[in-house]
Amino acid sequence: MRYLIVGCGRVGSTLAKLLDADGHEVIVVDEDPNAFKRLGQKFKGHVVVGTGIDYDVLKHAGAAQADGFIAVTNGDNRNVMAALIAQRMFHIKKIVARIYDPTRGMMYRELGIDTVCPTTTGAKMIRDVLMEAPWDTLQSFDFGKVTSLTATIRAADAGKRVSDFERAGRIRIAAIRTGKSVRVAANDTVLAESDEINAIVAPEAISEFAQMFTDARVPEGVG
Amino acid sequence: MFVLIVGGGKVGSYLTRALVGQGHEVVIVEKAERKARLLEQLLERNVTVVGDGCDPLVLEQAGLKRADVVIADTGDDEDNLVVCLITKKNSTAKCIARVNNPRNKLIFDSLDEKNPVTTISSTEVILDAIHKHVTAAPVSS
């Protein structure tokens, strides 16, 4: 596949190296020729000096033959403009733009541009580390505050049903992984130890969810 | 008419002066507070909102919903494009945008086919003038 990346900052260069290592053809565009130093010696792709919001620059970079387009400059407005040029003038099928502002990210998604919002995702990951959360934030829906979380069933909870962990309107179990097999949860599905569950959790129920999967800590120095 | 202008540079300030003189209601959104204050002194009017005109909340505060015309006249095409995107999403106002790179006009045109954004590119205006001058000039041999 041929991927065109606009913006050779930390994210742009890291992504370029990842895709290059996977054997894809990668072209990186940046206004600052010094930015390409981040790509390192091993990078086999191409670089183009210029602004990513210019039709001619993108054409020169091969946008017309690109399978995917990624806009990761440090400006949200530049990213959406580059993405719109890619979509409407080059008809690139897969377009992803990094948008720091969650509100605008949602708006741009309506235009058919996939947006990634590091603000929401980053904040959620920091919260999880801070709370020593027993789950991984799988996917953050940045158009709402609802979070998708995974947790592992403890021995003490083996034999409980999906409905025992659900809270109407706040916690919903979506899927269960047992070893390598994954199935969609039903209310009466019986859970076994070390089953992994994927739940959709409302913001006000996050600590409640955490408590269900964290061993109650015995206060030190008591008894 | 109520005109909302995003960008308090030279174009924005001269536009405001003229529009206010014609009896229109005008609000200018300007990011730099110092620039906004200078503008108010110059115009002797309280017409500025300090904030990022590419932020939907700032535009709403400035009165986007009841605007008849929104003018995106910052020096950056990408910022003007975002102003138009937000306007098209949240109001029925007529959109006028300054476009530096004439090629970018196509993107502005694609935003709304029924009620198109009016784009003004000084680059193109100058190019046209040169073209007319060249074609009008007698061929010297």
C-alpha cells in the first residue's frame, strides 16, 4: 500500500517508520526539511518538502496514487484542510486526521474523515494509570464520555452471570473472551475464571466498575 | 444586517469601519487581546470578541446563530476553512472567505453546493490584472 503522511513530527515520523518497516511505500511531507531527520537512517520511503495544504505539493508527493492519507501536523485546522484536499481533490479512500479538539473532531467525522483525538484518549489513559485501573482502555469514544473497558474475571467471581455485573444504563457487558474464542455476551452467560470481558461503561460508573474487579485491600496495620 | 468577522487584521478593521458606517451591526473575533483592544480604540466601539474564531464555542458566543453574513478573513486558508465549516454546520449565514492559495478555492466550493461560500483570492485578482495588462498591451516587434 502507498501511504502519504503530512507532518513529520513525533507521531508522523514514528508512524512513517512503522509503516515502512511493515513493507509499505511511505511518502512524508513537511515544510521543514530538518524534520525528516526524525525518520532515521533505515527509512526507505520518500520525503517531500512543502506544505500539506497545497494541491500541487500533494500531487507531486503522489497523492493521486495513494491508498491512505494521514494528516498529523501540529495544527488541527491544517490537518482538516489537508484531509479535505485528499478526500475531495484526490479521492483517497482512507483518510485519518489528528484533531486535538474533541468537539471539532466529531464535526469532521460527519464529513467522512476519520479523526483520532489524542486529548481524550490520552486523558483516559492517564486516568487509568492514576487509578491503578485493573483494565485497559480499549477504545475511547471521543464523541461521548462513554468508555469501552476490559477486565478479567477473578476466581471468586467464577460462576456469576453477565447480568450480575451489569448496571442498567451505566454498565453493559458486550463481549467475552475465553482463551482464543470471543463471543457476544448474553444476560445469562455464565462466566469462568480468567474470562476477559469487554464492557461499555458510563463515566459515573467507572469507579463502581473498578471495584467489582479489584480485590478489596486489607488496610495495613489492622488486627 | 448583522455581520460577523473572524480576523481583526487590516482587512477586518477596514471592513468593520465601512460596515459600521453603513449602519450594519458588526462583531469582530480576534485571537490577540492586544490587537482587539487597539481595534476598539481605533473604531471607538465595543465590537470585538477576544478568542479563537475557529472554536465553535467562541463563534457561538460572538452570535453566529443570528449572523446574516460571516466573513473569514484571517491570513491563513486553513483557519478560514474551519470558520466556514463551523458556520455551515451551525447557521444559515452567507459565508465569505479570503483564500490565499487560488487552488484552495475548490475546497471552499465543495463545502456547500446550494449556498456556496464566496471566495476572494487577492493572488487571483492580481494574476487577472496582470493577465489583462499583458493581453491589452500592444505587441512590440
